[in-house]
Amino acid sequence: MEGEEVGILAAQEREVAYTFINDNLKPYVLGKNKSAVDYYLYMVTRWDPNIDRLLSDKHNLASFIALMKEDDAVKKVLLFHKL
């Protein structure tokens, strides 16, 4: 499998995963209370090179990311790393 093919396959897999997550956020992964998995999901979305395109039709996930950006711990980490 060529590098470009791997990238296409990975993008397709991310689309499936983000669609599933989007459909199940309420507003956090485990419901109304934030947990460690929410911080992990937020971190993973920050690494995604196409997150803006992926969020264009995933309103729950976009809202989740906005909520996480307002979290005090997230703000501290982003500030510390100058992100």
C-alpha cells in the first residue's frame, strides 16, 4: 500500500469514528459530566490535520471542542505550551 493510499484510508476511518462520536456526545463522551476520556478526545482532535473540514457537519463534536477550550485545565496546558 502506497503512502497516499494509507492517508486516504486513515481519513475514511477518522470520518467514521468522528461521525460515531458526534452522534453520541451528550455533551461529553460519558454524558453530562466531563471525564478523562473527554480530555483525550480533545487532544486527539487537536492533532487531526483536517479537523475543520471534519467538523463542518458534526455540530455536537464542534460544540464539544468549544466546551473543552473553555476548560481551565485545557487553557493552562495550551498556555503553557504556547498553543
